[in-house]
Amino acid sequence: MSGINYSEKIPNNVNLVSDRTLQRALEHWQPHFLQWWGEMGPTDFQAADVYLRTAVSVDAQGWAQYGAVKMPDYRWGIFLADQVPNRTIGFGDQMGQPVWQQIPGEYRSTLRRLIVTQGDTEPASVEQQRLLGHTCPSLYDLRNLFQVNVEEGRHLWAMVYLLHAYFGRDGREEAEELLARHSGDADKPRILTTFNEPVTDWLSFFCFTYFTDRDGKYQLKSLAESAFDPLSRTCRFMLTEEAHHMFVGETGIGRVVKRTLEVMKELGTDDPAKIRAHGAVDLPLLQKYLNFWCSSSLDLFGSEISSNSAANFAHGLKGRPDESQYEDHVLRNASFHLRMPEGDQDVPMLNALNEIMRESYLKDCEIGLKRWNRVIERAGHAFRLTLPAPQFRRSIGAWAGLPVDPAGKLMDKEAFAKQLPAWVPSEADKAFVRSLMHKVIEPGKMASWVAPPDRGINNLPVEYEYVKLH
């Protein structure tokens, strides 16, 4: 098990001290990162003492310790999961050969692009969420937001280490660019559209951490299969941290559902107008937010038919999440049945890997919906939350720009445009949700639209002062 050396300027378990050139390059990047954090990280909370967890090892058990820390003092570092002895490539045309500790020349530019795209999402989400602290529904939620933020910063470090260590000057330049692009910037936006969407309210934040961070989980799982061993080990440890982000989303939406059901019982009605007047989120409105963030996140998997994903798999660069659960790891003779606008068709499975990953992702998303729907059913209501069809509101791939309703039915363009405000949040809906966003910072107290969590953090009570504001 690799312990983490916290005595160094950059905490790490990669023996950074033995490579002075790399160490100097990363120490040169570090103040640029801290400047970015100060300018683009959570605004006005840099002096707060936050009850955060920090990685102290990469062991699955007991890998983190908890304590109050100011966010700019958080010890971001470089942590790789332990090496698997005699690991071999688990898929593609080179299956069974030893994994690579250095990058074969012919794959350098493709791997660099994969690492940069993954790396770009991490600071993007911090930028999207930077103002949320001002409208936190509780100190418990404020702390969870900041935990997500510092770990996204840590994940940026993970990718920047790979760029510096394995890509020379190109990698150093890419690392600088990761701090130069900004979410929603008109001139230098983030690479992927979802990471330029504004996250201006906590209902969006809970949906983002449920849907978009879950996409992150699937991308990391597929990169964790990579034949490039340092990338695989980096992503395996990132997945340990990523789990908390999805927990924040799932329990956050669950608490919204619980509070709405309490209000419905109090008022004896499911009338959305009356529920809103009482300061809660009606279930049809929550459904609109689920539709928006799920469909936005589905685009992150790319086109249904992709020669890039086929090449990445065949070359061993990027596998399917949980590759070992499949029987065929080469896919040279397999086909996949795809629904396309012009009619169903069978395509080579290698070219449909984005769609296979999207299907796995949607199955994973269903787990939370089943939990929330059980709670709604137990409360005696017929309403059920659903996921939109994967063809709804797409801007990438075969279905991009086509008028498909949330059930997956192609419809008339004008009718679609007229109906869209019934399926995704309208300006009036967003304004209402923003009107609920009042900062609650008294320990143990919650905003009107969200129920308390079932338990606190690290066995502490919900009433604990998780963020000490000065």
C-alpha cells in the first residue's frame, strides 16, 4: 500500500523527489493553480474553516482523514492506486500483452487528447459552482459542496501530473491551458458543452452531481481499463473520491422529494401552484430538471457511431467500464443493434461503444429513480419520476437537433418547440427555483425546500458546525 508523503511541497505517492525536473515543473505550475483557485474557486469562503476529508493513502479502507481546514490550505496532490503486479492489457487487439509504463509514440496525441478532455471537466465544475455557497440550504450542504470542489481540484492535479510526466513540452502547455479556459467563457469556453452550462441553484447542483458526475464515473472507469498503466492507476484512485459526488446528488434529490411529500401531506394536495406557494419544489418541476441534466449529460458520451471510440478500444487506450464483466474483449466480429432516425440498423460493435456505455450509464441512473419513486409510492401518490429517452434534446450524434419527446417519439418541429417548456425548466421555473435559494447557515437548520439528511458526515450529528464562517 502506498502511503502519501505530506512533507513535500506537493503531496504525492509517486516518488516525485526522485525526478527533479518533473518536480520543478509541477512546483512552477502550483502557484498558477492556487491563483486560479483564488479567482475561480468558491467565492468569499476562502477564510472559512471547512470540515473536509483529505486522502492519506490509496488503500480502499481508511484512505482519508477528516478535519477543519481552510480551502486554500487543502493539500492537493498526486496519488496513484497501487500497481497491479504483472498486469496485462485486458481488451483490444493487443490483449494479454504487458501494460505500458511509457506511451507508445503512435498513441501519444490520442492519449493526450483523452487526458486533456478529462482534465478540463474538473476545474470546469468548480467554476460552474463557484457562487453556490451564497445560497446554501444548510451548513451540511455547504460543506459537501466544498468537498466536491476541492476533490475536483485534486482530479485536475491527477491529469496535470500525467501531462507533465509523460508528454514533455506539449503536456506542460496543455496544463497551462487547463487553467486558461473557463466555464461559460465566450472566448475560451470549456471543451464539453455540459461544462459550460450555468449551475446557479442547488436543485441544478444536485442534478449535476447525480447525472454529470456519474458520466465522470463512467469515463474514469473506462480510462481505468487503459493499457497505459499510470493513467489506469490515476483513474482508479479518482473513482474512490468520485463516489461522494454522486452521493451528494442522489441524497440531495432524495431530500427534495422527501420535503415535497411532507408539504403535500401538510396541505392535503398535489397542486403544483400550492406546493410552490409553500416554498417547496413540486414533483413535475423536479422532473423537468431531471430531463434537462440527464439529456445534457447523455451528450458527453459522444456519437452513437464513432470510429474514434473503435480505435481507442482496439488500441487498448480506453475500455468499457468494468471490462472484465464481458465475455468478448476484442469485438472484431460482434455487432450491435442501434435505433437510428432513419430506422434500426446493426453496426459493428466496435463502432457502437459510446452507445453501449450510454446504456450502462442510464441503467445506473435508474437506481436512484427507483429509490425516489418507492418513497413517492409509499406516501400514496401515483406520480413517478422517469428518465428521458436517450434521443431527447440531443446536440451530438445521429439525433442532434431532432424533435424527439422525452418518451423517444419523433414529432413535428413546431409542436416540439411549443411543448419543450413543459419538459425542461422554463425561465419562470428557473426564476421560481432561484427564489427558494436563501442561505441557511445556522447549524442543523435546513432551507424550506429540502429535508434534513438521514445522518451527518463521518458519524457526526447533522447539527455539527461543518463550516465555521468568520
